[in-house]
Amino acid sequence: EDQVTQSPEALRLQEGESSSLNCSYTVSGLRGLFWYRQDPGKGPEFLFTLYSAGEEKEKERLKATLTKKESFLHITAPKPEDSATYLCAVPRGGNKLTFGTGTQLKVEL
Amino acid sequence: DGGITQSPKYLFRKEGQNVTLSCEQNLNHDAMYWYRQDPGQGLRLIYYSQIVNDFQKGDIAEGYSVSREKKESFPLTVTSAQKNPTAFYLCATGVKDNSPLHFGNGTRLTVT
């Protein structure tokens, strides 16, 4: 059974303090890994797709990387507007996704 | 604007009543999905449909029903048989296998 585990559950950073979020997965044949951002009371917003180990994607202060066992979402010099819950998910056929429980990020001034 | 519209944003119902959540999309995507989100748990798949007039149960379909009479619409009915219906419900669409899903902004259902 596919499993996705995210850590930490919650992270509090000062503005400008870089850090990384982890998404480890156990799947039978990785078909990709997705990162989403979710603001309170909203639906998840797609950020990145990674398909193979060694792949990296960047968007503003965010960079996602992928290995054979896990993915990292690196946040460089975060701002308060980066505060959100970050979700990762892996496809398991038929466009069905298995989601992790998310990392709730709070960036303070 | 292209997108996914879920309505209403908040819904309150008494125990024992059925309730229908609306999901409409104008992205022209074939596949549509319903997920449920609870605190501390990952999103869980309720039902999905890859084509009009066809749908499949997801991981937690008990107590729910759906229909797919039009490509644009995929309503979800939460029946009185659902034991813990209070949750945040998310509708999503997809283009093809192994591609990311696009989500609406959810309906928060509270049943008392």
C-alpha cells in the first residue's frame, strides 16, 4: 500500500530563516510526486511536479527536490506570506492521489 | 475565468438529513474527484469519475453518493448513513493519469 509521510507536522520560522520540509514515500513504482500549498479554508494550490530522482523545480523562494525515497521542499528566506500548509502527494493510478498529512508552516516577522 | 466552483462555502445540517454539495468546472477536464479533509489526516478519496455517466468508489465511499450527468458537474450527496459527516469537502479535476489535480475551494459541512 502506498504511503506518504510528511515531517515536521508544524514548523515555525522567523522571516528570512531558511528551512526544509520533508516528504517520504513508499510506493510501488513512482509515477511522480506533487507539492501543493493550502491556505486556511481554501483548496490546495498546485506548486510542483517531480518525476524522477535528481529532478529539481523552483518557484520564487521555493525549491523542490526528489530522491528515490523522499522529496524536500526548501524554503529560502521565507516571508510571512509563505505561511500555509504544504502537502505532498503521489499518484497511484487513474489520477488517484495519496496525500501526506501536511506540514503547517508559520513564518513570523 | 476557468476554474472549479464549489458551493456553498459553508453548510449546516441536522443529523439524519441528506445534503448535496455542488461542484462545477469549466476547465473541460474529463476526470472529477471528491476528497474529504479532516484535521490531522491526509485528503481521502470519496468518489471519482473519469467520464460522463460513469463513476467509481474511492477509499471511503460509504454513506456518500454521486452522479455525473454532465461533464461540467459532479455533485456529492452526503447521506444520513455517513457516520461522521462533519468535514471539509474538496472537489478536484484531472486531465490524465499521473498529472496533478486541480482543486476547488471546498465546502465546509457541519452536521449537528
